[in-house]
Amino acid sequence: MTDIFFLSLPVILAPTWGEWEQWGDCTVACGGGTRTRVKSCNDADTSDSETCEGDTPTETGSCNNENCRKLQNYYNLILLVFFICGFGL
């Protein structure tokens, strides 16, 4: 009977793009702004300097689309109610 030896070579996995990170802050408080988020690179083999291929995937979305004037009127109404009810600020 002949002994058979298998040579086990390490499998090197290339880095891949992971999940989307959290959205960043909106550029404005009202009136329509933008926010972005990116994907992080999952380095499969941290001992290697290889990184994910290509540019970092970036996604841009709209945020805080409320009309500023309408929002200001709402805040003014709240202040008026506090004043009338005697809560003060």
C-alpha cells in the first residue's frame, strides 16, 4: 500500500467591499440637503497590503426636505403655546 500525502496550501482571499456604513450628517437642517454613506473594505488577509479594488463605493441621498419656512412656523407656534400657558423657556 502506498501512502499518499496531500499538500495543503493556504487559500488567499481577496479583500471585498462590506456592508453600507451608517448615513453621515445632513448638509442642512431644512430645505433639502444631502447625506452620504460608504462601504468599508473587508481585508481578507490583514497581513497583506492588498486593498479592495476600485474607488470606495459611495451612495448619496436626500435629507431634511422640509420647507424651512413651514418648519419655522411650527417652532413659532410651539413657543406661542408655551408663552400663553405660562411655561416660559
